[in-house]
Amino acid sequence: MLGEFVKLTNNTGKKRTDAEATKYGLAFGHFTYLFSGGQEVVVDLQGWTTSNGKGLTYLTDPQIHSTRTPRGPSNFAERGLAFFLNEQHGPTCNEICNLLNLPPLTEQPHV
């Protein structure tokens, strides 16, 4: 059964700090940034959590900041990547990034 609607992150620098699922969303963004060679990141994660808020989170309509595709109303390209790197994720990885052995973003080339 679905519970509450949650907005974990947006496509600028904001993130919800009181939701456990935000850590997973930021780790996913970290992974997508690495996988794309620093050219893309998935952001604006929102959706529904299970009724207790500690189980599944169903994500809907994420956005992608990309230097590979044309800019659009929600693709802020380099500016969006900077929002994610500097404000949303930040220089310190969370425990999910660490469990996945993702290298710190401070060691990655920034676009």
C-alpha cells in the first residue's frame, strides 16, 4: 500500500533531509554521474513511499541534467551538474555511496 508523496530532491540544489530514501536517491545520482563520465546526472526524484516510509519508494518523472543533449526547461546542463555536485550531494558521500564503494565526487573531473 502506498503512503505519502515525497519529493526527495529537485533539479536545483534542494533535498529532503528527513527522508531515509533521499540517501539512496543521492547515491543513485552519484552513480549516474560516474557512469556518464561526468556528463549527466539524474535528479528531481519524487514519488510515493510505502505506508511506513521505511520500505519501498516508487519514483516518478525524474529529470536529467546533461551536457550531451540539448538544454531544455529542466535540463540545466553544466549549471545543473554543479547544483548536484556542490549543493545536493556535496563533497561528502553518505553511507549508501560508501556501501557501493563509489569514489568521492571530489576526485572526479568537474565539468
